[in-house]
Amino acid sequence: MQLVLEKRAERSNTIALVSPLIAIGLTIVTMTILFAILGKNPLLALHAYFIAPLTDSYSLQEIAVKATPLVMIAIGLSLCYLANAWNIGAEGQFLIGAVAGSWIAVKTQGTDAGAWVLPAMFVLAAAAGALYALIPAICKVKFGASEILTSLMLVYVADLFLDYLVRGPWRDPQGFNFPTTAEFDPVATVPLLIEGGRLHLGSIIALLVVAAAAILLGRTIKGFEIRVVGAAPRAARFGGFNANQLIILTFAVSGALAGLAGIIEVAGPVGHLQPGISPGYGFTAIIVAFLGRLNPLGILIAGLFLALTFIGGEQAQIAMKIPLDVTKVFQGILLFYVLACDSLILYRFKLVFPNRQVASGTH
Amino acid sequence: MRKSVLALAAGLLLAGSVSAASAADKLKVGFIYLGPIGDLGWTYQHDLGRQALVKELGDKIETTYLENVPEGPDAERAIEQLVRAGNKLIFTTSFGYMDPTLKVAKKYPNVHFEHSTGYKRDKNMSTYSAKWYQGRYIQGLIAAKMSKSGVLGYIGSFPIPEVVSGINATILAAQTINPNIKVKIIWANTWFDPGKEADAAKALIDQGADVIMQHTDSPAAMQIASERGKFAFGQDSEMIKFGPKTQLTSILDTWGPYYIERVKAELAGTWKSEDTWGGLDSHMFAMAPYTNMPDDVKKLAEDAQAAITAGKLHPFKCPVIGQDGKEVECKGGANLADGQILGMNFYVKGIDDKLPGK
């Protein structure tokens, strides 16, 4: 007897809806066992992870703050991935956006620059992110270079460029030579939405981006083109859609969004440019994009959910003294189950009896 | 998806009885760690300090830590989480937590903060650090004595003042033994990356260095030096088990006494915002046993340690000559001023290299 995965004739919509529930159920079961082995009360632990962060406005704000860059980047990436363009370098575009926007903040520091500063920073950051993303896109279209490799490698270039700037020309002169710019002026800082909290304008922008992406994909010809080129390249060619043009377009848009997310993070929660402004947002966003099934609303939920596990993980560390590694195991198990269950949408389990008569004869 | 999680978790909760952990009347003390605790290195030493604290005052306090907190936008949240969990004294143990700590400190004036290795303070925010350059000076003496090739290998982390002053102190000491001593410097641009550190050690040895010094955290360089039959110094922690025939000494971070002192002050209600920059005399760090060297070198090291502890020897005694051959302005009387060392961004004469970013 053999258990095999068999491709379904068509995707199962029931499973598509149920699969995340199964995944979460399996995660909870696995984690309950793990917590019990660790000698922690599983109910209290799960409460710390999932419920506690949702019970006060502080944690809710923090979830939104954490999810903002993830969602913005993931939306851009989903456009790329839908069009079969593999932008792995959002991290680099995020950093370049942060650098470009910071340039205005650094140059206007201490001057009486007006309210134009922040919008200008946003525009420049988005433009820089887009241009940076166009490098791998053009290399792909013109020379056939793998965009996966080139976009990934440009991450390190961006990282080192930022490093150079904050250790050299942009270093805070009063900063004892430490690698950071001075704190941005108030006009160069993203406004907060709630007094005393950390929720900022960026979260609103992220919501607008989600809405715009939903409209683009659902209601415009361009969105249709993106999906057709990705799903059926041959059909797209017959339909006269230009796949190369779409690679350029989706890379530019996702670069712009990553760049915008970069400057929002720097001019928002961080407040100055320094190395390590991104704890891997550009890469985590890839997970968010797929967890959200490349669907704008799905990405919003996935981003918030991943943020919840980060915040919950910290609260579990504090309240339950659960080591950080367990949080990482927890996130890993969750992603594993989500992706594993997703394979049931397109595949199903089947028992195969290679030699049924002999097998039944022995029993 | 999130809703379903809530429903499931809520169901589970209803099924069982949840009792909130009883809040004892102990003082809550929080720690933010840069790395995982592991079993050696920067964060490990801070955690040893925390453990010493628990051992000493465990009946009066309760400690909590968050490990592996990145020095970016997440830091402020992590610190605030500790505040919200009721911690009244919070130690943030890496330079990159400076601005986040300051922001949270301004928001919670009744909570006290202690930030390690930074320079921004407030009414409720102290800073603390150690004069590791004193230890580096002793290492420089030993290195110059032990090197046959006259070339030292130095693995730098980042070209910040703490690291640069360490290199300068090393060379100034080595020059008193061998005026022609050479140093090869490789910037690993990381605090902890065993692969990179090992590569750096190999490259330095290939360039003729026979004593390896490091300002990075892992024992990788020690292991490479051990394989190649060279000498090396540990960093932050005791690393002799990685090179029993290799380690000459190691600068050991010993935060325990400081943590105990500050928590006692907090308990007594006498905590004040202060700037502590402790040297060998204040036990902010210690030297590991001097091993694998002849007795005369050991004596030289011990004498230097005693002289520095007693304040008779200052590694940056004027005149200090910069790389450009000009004398560095002497702002501290007989020695460079603390501020000059804390902000050091030049090499001294005799270093045949260019400081990155200069």
C-alpha cells in the first residue's frame, strides 16, 4: 500500500477556504504538545501569543506598525510574482528608498525647510526604489540575466552603500563617530496618528496601497494583463500582451513601494538613518506575499498575522519566559503547515495498492 | 485567518481555567539583549551579570530579558514591552539601543533605564561602559613580545571609536617593545560571524601575522590560530577551550558588580542618572589568566595591569602622535581626555593602513 499525491483535475475551492484553518489547528496542536514538553501551560502560552496582543490598543498599534512595511512591500512583490517576474531584491529597494529619502532630510537638517520636505522624501524614495528595481528588470529583458540573482545581489550593494554613507559623509558630527545620521527634523518625520503611540501615517498609506492593488488587479485591463502573462504566457502572447513590458512595469512598481516603505520606516519609527534599519523586511515580505496568496486582501491579513506572531512572541518571552527560539519554531511550524495544507488545493492524497490481490491474500 | 485563530484559541481558553500569574511585590528588572545568549560572547557576558544579580538579590527582584532584539525599529517596541510588563529598571545592552531607549525613557519618566556603551543620557537614563582600551594595551605588550615575525593581525568589527581606540592602544603598547611592529587590520563589518572571522584570521596569517587579535565575538579566529600554531587573544569571554595552547589572555566583560550596585541603589531609592565608564580599577572588565607565555612576559603583563589599575600608567599618555605625524592635541592634561578617546577616529603613527570613512 502506498500513499501518493495526485494532481486534482481542478483546484478545490473548499480546501482553499478550509486549508488555513486546518493549518492553524495543526499548529495549535503541535505547539500545545511542545509547550507541555517545555513545562509551560499551553493555554497561557497560546493566550500570550494570540490573545494578549489583541486586547489593548498599545499592542494593536504595534502590530499595525510592524505590518506596515511588510504589507507595502508584499503588495509590490505580488504584482511581480503574478506576472512571473521574480523580484527577490525588495530588501535592497527598501534600503535605497530609505537612503534617497534620507538625503533630503540630511541636507535640510537645521534649516527652516517647510512642509514640502516629507512629501519630497516620499517621492524621491519611491523613484529611487523604482530605478533600483529597474536594473535587474532591464538586465532580464535586454540580456536575459536571471532577475532572481541580480535583484538579490543588489541587496548587498544597497546595504553596503547605506553603510558607507552613515559611516562617512552623512555621519552625525555630534555622534562620537558612531554610524548614524543625526535625528531628522520634525518636518522630515512621519506624523503620528495617536498621541503617545507609535502608529503613524505610513499605516494609512499601506491601506491605500492595498486598495489600489485590489482595484488594479480586479478592475483594470493592466491587472488582467499581469495575471494572464503570469498564468498563461502563450495565451498572453497571442493576446498581444508584451511580457517584457510587464516585467519592467511590475519591477518598477514593486521597487517604488519598497522604497516608499523604506523611507516611511526611517522617517517614522526609527527617526534617523543607520545600518540595520530593516530586520529583513524585504525577505519576510516574500513570505507575506505567498501567505496572502498574492491577493491584496490576503496580503493585508497575512501581514497583520505575521506581525501578531512577532508581538505575541515578545509577550510570551516576557510573561512566560518562553525562549525566543520557541517563537521562531512556532513561526516555522505555522508556515510549514500553511504551505503544506495549500498543496491540498491542487493535489489530493490517494492510496495506491500496487498489487491488491497479493496484498489481500496475505491477510 | 486571524479570526479563526482567535476563535480556536478562545475556545481552548474557555475550556481551561486561566489564572493570571500572581504579581509579587518584587522589583522587576528587565534586560534587552542583542544576540541569543549562547555560551560565550557579548550577550552571554551580560547574562552572566544578570545571573550574578539574581544570585545576590534574587529574593528582592525578578528579572526578565528579551534576547535577539535587532537594533532597528523593533528595539523601541521591545523596550516598551518590558516597561508595560512592570519592569522599573531596564538595562539595554548594545549601542544601537541608544535612541530607542531615550525615546521610551522620555515617555516613562518613572522608569529608570541603563544604556550600555552609548553617550545620550536623561534624568532617568544612565549610561555605562568599560575602558577596554586598557586591556588592549596589555595585550599589545604581550603581542609584541610573543611575535617573531613582528606582524600582528587585528580583526576589527566596525570602525567606531571603541574599536579604533583599542587598535591604537594595542599599537602604542607594542611600539614600546618593538618600535617597528606592524599591524594588519581586516574589518569584518560584523560583531559575530564565525565564517567571516575565520576567513579574516586565515588572511591575516597568510600575510605574515603570528599573533591574532580580535574585536569580534566568536572563537573562530582562536580556532584558526590554533590550527596554524599561532597565538591569539580571546574577546568578551574566556576562550581558552578553543585554543588551550593558543590563547594568551582575553578581555572578560564582567557586568555583575555594576548590575548589583545599580539594582541596590534602585531598591534603596537612591538611583540617579549617571555616566559610568569603568576601568580595571572598577572591575567593569577583567583579564583572563596570562597563559602560553614565558614568565618574563607574564610578569610584564601583570605589572602593566597593576600600574593601569593603580592609575600610574595611561595607555594614551601624551604626546600621542597621529598617523599624519602631527601631535594630537592633549586635552586631558598628561593624557588624552576621556572625550577624545570616546570619540577617537584617527590612527596613531605606525599603523600602515587607512581608517575606513576617513
